[in-house]
Amino acid sequence: MANEPRILSVANAKGGVGKSVVTIMLATALAKELGKKILILDCDSQGSITDMYETEKEILGEGHEPLVEVEEITPRKVNTFLRRFGGDYDFIFIDIPRMTDKKKDNSTVMLLYNCDSILVPIVGNEVDVLSSFDFLSVLEEASNDKQDMDETLRYFGFINRRNQRKSNEEAEQAMKKEGMKMFTNSLSDLKIFTSPSFFSSILDTKEGERRFSPFYMEFKKKFKLK
């Protein structure tokens, strides 16, 4: 391997919490700002990242270069891919599928072990919080296992789609009580955070910079990205 890439994931056990959108926004922001070569491995059988990528590429047509690359791949093939091609990239984001049966979902759980950094989006309702509790236990086990192998797995949670509802504050406090380290910054429930581009960074616009920059800067600092 030419170099050791940083391998990250925006992940949670439950779907529908915004992990794919946040993955795209973070990957393209890093690519644009730092000039890094970045790949998103789409391991979700729904293929939402791949679909968004192919659709935007078709709309824009030839002559436009995406900021990041996207590769659709099954979870079982990730280790082989990383051994063969991982060194070609500076950062690799793994889009991990939702976990339908936690401990028994071995191929999905093992994707966590490929990562050095996990960012957990949490939406403020009871079902999502309970699911995040389960995912936290999986993360803790993975982190301990990696520590035994002299490897590191950093993970933090953040509130996604924050609004004025009290449930957001309750979700944050509940996750902290369970032992999840939480971001100070969150992402609001805004239209700007629903349709990311692979060909530009959300930080390219004034509103995007104002709304996303504090969260992005904390992301870089917490996970020591440069």
C-alpha cells in the first residue's frame, strides 16, 4: 500500500438519520479545502450515494469533474479492495448499511473495524435514540477490540436535523449519559442540508459556509484531519 489512508464513516444502526448526505458534504468539503484524494465506498444495498452520484454526473454531462470518487461495493469485498487500492487515496469514507440484526450482521459490523473514525448522526426521537444506544455498544466493543490490536477507533455523536423540539436536547443528554462523546455543534433541519453535490462543496456558498463551517471545523479537530 503506497500510503495508509484515513478511513472514516458516518454511521448508525438505523437508516434514515442522514448518514449518506452528511458523508457527501464532509467528503467534498475535505476534498475542496485540503486538496485530498477522497473515495466514498457505497456499501449500502440501497445504493443511495451511487444513485445520487450517477444522476448528478448525467445531468452535468462531460467536462465536469467530481470532487470525490464513488465506488459501489458489497461489505464482504471491502477488505480486499482496501488492500489493493486503499493506498491510492488520502481519505476513504465507508457508507455502512443499517444493521438489521446488530451482532448477527457480521459483514456489516466488521466494516466498523476497517475505520479509524466514526461519526454517529442522532435524530431526536425515542426510536432513533434507542437504536443509537444499541449502536454505541457495538462501537464500544469494536473500539476495545481494536485497542487490543494497538489500533485506534475514535467515535463521536452529533445531533442531526436539530430543530426547536425539546426531544433534541433530551436525545443529546441521553446519549451523553450512556457514554457517547457528543459534538458541540449540530446540523439544523434545513433544506440546504438535503441535496449535496459531488461536484462542489457546501462551503462554496455564503449560506453553506455559515451553516456548515462550525460543524465541519469541529469534525476536523475532533478526528485530527489535515
